[in-house]
Amino acid sequence: MLYLNQPAGLDAVLLLDEEAPLGISVDLDDVDLEFVDKTLSPEDAEWLFASAHLPKASLLRMEDGSVMLTASTAPEWTAFGEPLARSRYDL
């Protein structure tokens, strides 16, 4: 669901209207991103060339027409010896 009264939802709709090579699926718990090559048909094996399931992602349309994507994985705790280590990856 895209919320058009929110900047991210409106940007996503504008990108899709401009036929940007980007597919967006958002729900209340996490984000699924799929990057597709719109010059190919969905039946082609290389049509979907990247996908991710993330707890957080953001798209920002830049002034030059490009798109900036930032995303983060869920934090993970690892026990190694006595101390606990927390890690998270930012894309």
C-alpha cells in the first residue's frame, strides 16, 4: 500500500508513473524490494536481477532524476565469549 499523503509514497508513485526500473512493495512490518529490467519481459530469466526483504528502506528522488536507495538489515546479537556483539548492515 502506498500512502500518497506521505512524501515516500508520492515519490514511489511518481517513479512508477515515469516507468522507472523499480518495483516497490511495502507493508507495516517490513519492506520487500525487487529491481527489474523493464526492457525485458517478466518471462525472461534476467528480468528480476535483485531482491531484498528488509525491515527498513527509503527511496529518494534526486534532482538529476536518479534514485537514491538506503536500507538497513535488522540488528542481530551475537554471543562470542562473554561480551555480546550487536551488528546491523546499512546499504
